[in-house]
Amino acid sequence: MMIELKNITKTFYKNTSQVSALSNISLVVPKGKILGVIGASGAGKSTLIRCVNLLERPTSGEVFIGGRNLTSLKPAALAKARREIGMIFQHFNLLSSRTVAGNVAFPLELSNTPGDEIKKRVAELLELVGLGDKANEYPGNLSGGQKQRVAIARTLATNPKVLLCDEATSALDPATTRSILNLLKDINKRFQITILLITHEMNVVKAICDEVAVISEGRLIERGPVSDVFAYPETTIAKQFIASSLHAALPAEYEQRVSPTPQGQNHPVVKLEFNGHSAGAGILSEASRMFNVDNNIISAQMDYTGGVKYGVMLIEVAGGENDTKASLNYYRSKHIDVEVLGYV
Ligand SMILES: Nc1ncnc2c1ncn2[C@@H]1O[C@H](COP(=O)(O)OP(=O)(O)OP(=O)(O)O)[C@@H](O)[C@H]1O
């Protein structure tokens, strides 16, 4: 295992009160893999990632990197071990008074690398992150995505075995997020760097992670291969994160017309959530024939991971009252989550 966290607990003490930020978290990340840790605000993500390189010292528990117990190292040995752990941040943390090349050179200067070697390595790294032509720019003149590329080049300068990403794309727009995630995946494959990232966005997990761990209130509540967790989420929180990545909102036009209770001849608007246990979307035509109802699809977002289909569909069901009810019960019997959002 490249990263191994054993029974990590972190308690913050403030005056007389104490906050339990992490409770007994154990996690492993095999060499060359990408683990995403997802959780809501305050769940303990930042604390967890900062415990990996001991920016934050766990109250109890052990951190192993490449088999070595960081928690037991003396300061000098720890400083050396930390060079094998790169980190990138949401707000890039570049030195504004140094050029792009100067930022990337910084860790090499600290480790007393000879000048001509620094020059060569910096040029190589800037080429790698697609900023070969920006060496003499200052960070202030770069876009967010370019700044994050500089930060990635800087952290790769010392050839880390592990890369920690602390909400690295949270300040970026969706297209830039994709390009940075692609770069991280490319680096992971090319150099076999093990990545641990924290995020509050399931789309980030879906885009590049091999495995995902869900934390809530400082506890690890679910973990597994990304495709398994997407298809067979076990906890409500995992389900909510998946749903939030699916954008299954009612279109504005419906939102205005929908009423909370049935009136006269109006029809239910229903949200169907499919997971790995559910029948496929073909069930809609089946129910239509069996119960003589019309299923009008308002919006749908279905996805595949690991050969399993899952997703969300919003439908308007037109038919007799009993037939409509029977069709919804039929979906439930096929392990589809059914929620009536209102009536139109
Ligand atoms: N230095 C600190 N002193 C006291 N409490 C802290 C400290 N750092 C974090 N906490 C508390 O620990 C808990 C976890 O915080 P943490 O920042 O790790 O969560 P997070 O999941 O990263 O949240 P966000 O996504 O909002 O950054 C919170 O209750 C927070 O208030």
C-alpha cells in the first residue's frame, strides 16, 4: 500500500469545548491508484488530508507512506519524507512575486539542486503541464486553471510518490475543472503517482477516481470502487451525493404549474431513481402496457459505470387514478425509488 491510515482520530480542543473532527478512520490507497474522499462541509475532509502529511498531527492513529510510519519519525526524517508527498490546494498557493518558472524552481532551490539542472527540470515540467510559453509570466496574469497547472508542476518538481489534492478544482469553472482532472489522471498514469483527493463533488470522483470513501461527521461511512458505490450506494449521504451529480431538477415551466395535492384530472409528476438493483428503464414501456398509463418523460439522466445503469428520471404519469397508483407500486417492486413531486 502506498498510503495507509490506521485508526486516525483528531480532536480539536478550544478553551473548554472539544470538536471530534475525525473518529477512528482507517483507509488504504494502493500504489498508482486514485482515492477520492467525499463529504459535506465540516465532515472532516481537510483535516483528514492534512493528517496524511502531518500538517495536522492526528490525536491518535498512524500514517504510513510507502510502508514507513510517518507518525514515528523525528523532525529531520519527517521533513525528508514529506518531500515524497506533493500537495495542491484550492487556491493554488503560488508565490506572487516569483515568475511561473520561479515558482516551479522553488522546491528545487530548497533541496539545493544545481542551477543548470533546475533550469532543465523547470522547462520539462512546464512543458508537461502545457505552460511551456508562460515561464516568465507572473501568477497574477494567469487564469485559475493556469495557476493550478503551475502548482501541479511545482509539486511534481521533487518527484513525489504521492499527491494530495485539497479541493483542487473547486475554484474552477466546469471546463477548466475537466482539463485539470485530465492532467491529474495523465500524471497518475504516466508516473504511477498515487493520488488522494478530497472533494464535495461527485463528478470529480466519477471523472478520475478508482475508489471513493464517503465521510460524514468525522466518520468513514462507506467506501468502495467508484462503480460499485454509484450503482449500489448504501448510505443516504452517498445517495444524496450521487443525486446531486445528476441534475434532476424539475424544469422551471413545470415548477410553476405543479401543485402539492391532486386536483380534478391532473397527473402526478414522479421522480424515479434507478440503482444497480433496479430494473432498467425499459420498465416504463412495460408498465405503460400493463396498467394502461402514458409515461411522459420530462427529463432523464441515466449513466453507466461498471456495466450498471443508474440515474434519475422525471416523468408525468397520465392514466386512471388506480392504474397510476398500480404503476408506481410496480416500479417500487422493481427496486426503483419512487417519489411523487406534485401534480400538474
Ligand atoms: N484548527 C481547528 N480548530 C478547531 N476546530 C477545527 C479546526 N479545524 C477544523 N476544525 C473543525 O473540525 C471539523 C472538520 O473540519 P474540516 O475543515 O476538516 O471539514 P471539511 O470537510 O474540510 O469542511 P469544508 O469542506 O467546509 O472545508 C469542523 O467541525 C471544524 O469546525
